[in-house]
Amino acid sequence: MNNQKKALLVALAVAGVSVSGPMVKWSLSCGASPVMIAFGRMALSFALLLIPALKSGELQAVVHAPKKQVVLACAAGLLLALHYTCWMTSLSFASTFVSTALVCTQPLFVAALSDVLLHEPIKREAVPGAIVAVIGAAAIGLLSMGTEHGSLFGDALALIGAAFIAGHWLTGRAARRNLPALGFMTFVYGVTALFLLLISPFAGGLRVTGESLYGIVVLAVACTLGGHALMTYLLGFVSADVVSFALLAEPIGAAVWALALFHEQVTFPLLVGGLTVIVGLMLYTYGEMKAGKQ
């Protein structure tokens, strides 16, 4: 694959991921519950991947993997379900840009959990970036309180969602090891949908409208398959550093989509706070890369 094609596919993947927040917000405005949006997204993604995963034998490989790997894969699905429930609910209270910027702090939670659970301390070179990102997140929380553009509750839900997705990535990394990507994604998406179904009575129920179904289809096709799955595929052609840096554009892309689709604007103070988070994450990622090359 030539560099021009790689760059195009990375840009398409970022565009797909970026539309997630606006589509969730649009589906919420159409009357769907957050847990229904998440369930529909995961169930449809599972259905679209099921036949290819079965035909290739990759899903069977995951199902018949050692028990510990299967249990960890199920745990990854539960954490993903909790992530979607918290983050999508946050979009009922916070602006698309703020919620997406806060949920993108997941690398900091990965670092914190790695330190506590795996005894892998954060790299010294990455500490300044982490501090800047935390300052930006705190600024967003303070500036959101009592305004029509967000709330401390919505900000907290987005951060909790970031913690859950960090746990998902760590658990998934431990579970996958030598398992095939397509089979693993299909299995986890199916488990996630099942857990969302179980969570639904305690999280607003599976409320849906005909109009909101369009948003759910876009989330499954454009965001999950055209975004996250495409990024996973691209890891075979570009470095993880490229993918990590590219995904930092998600909050900006989400803000652009939100402005274009339903004229959602971000106040200047919240924009500064969000950009501070993004700059901090860029510095953090660069610090991790620099430490890894030493």
C-alpha cells in the first residue's frame, strides 16, 4: 500500500470516528435512549461481521481459545458496554466537542491503570503532557458548571466513560494476544451487545424511534466499521503512533460535524479547555514515543 493511499484511509477512519458523537447526539434528540443507541450500534456491527468471521473460521478460533482468554474477552465486552452507556449519556448534558475531548483522555487512564495493575509506571517524558491534559479537563469542568453548554455531571460521565474504555483496551490487549482480529472484534461486539441488553432496564430501557434508527445505522457502518475497524486494519500498514496521533483529531472532527449537522457551537472558554486537553494528549503521546525509542 503506497503512502498516499495510507494517508487517505487514515483520514477516512478519523472522519468515521469523528461522526460518532454527533450521530449519538442526533439519535438522542430523536428520542432514543443512550443504551438503545449503544445496543443497536453493537448488535448491527456484530451482525455485519458475523458471516465473514464464521466463513474465515476466526470466530470459532476465539470461542475455542483458552478459558482465560475467553473470560478476558467477555470482560472487555462488559467494559465497552459500560463505556458506551456512560459516554452516550454524557452527550445529553455536555456539548459534543467537550464530551469527545474528555473521553479522549483514555490514554491517561490507560497509563494510570497500567501503573496500578501492571506496575508499568508512566514514562517521565510523558508526564508534562499528562499534566497539561488534566489541567484542560479540570478547566472544562469548572467552565461547564451552570452554563447551557454543559454540566459537571456530563463531564464526569465522559471521564468515567474514558476510564471504562481504558480498561477495555487493557483487558482486550491481554485477551487477544494471538487471536485473529476479525474474530476477536466480532466476539467482543456480540458480548457487548448482550451486556447492553442486560444493563438496559437500569439505564433508561431500549427506547427507540424510527428516525433515530438512521443514526444507529450510521454509527455501526461509518463509526464502528469505517472508523474503529478500519483503524485496526491499518495497524498492519502504519505504526500505532500514527494511529494514536490521528485519533487526537476526533474532537475537532466531532465539533465540525456537530456544527454542520445541527449548528452546535462551542463557547470560546470551553474551546480553549478542549484544545488544552488535545495539546496535552499530543505532548503525552509524543513523550511516550520518545521514551519508547530510547
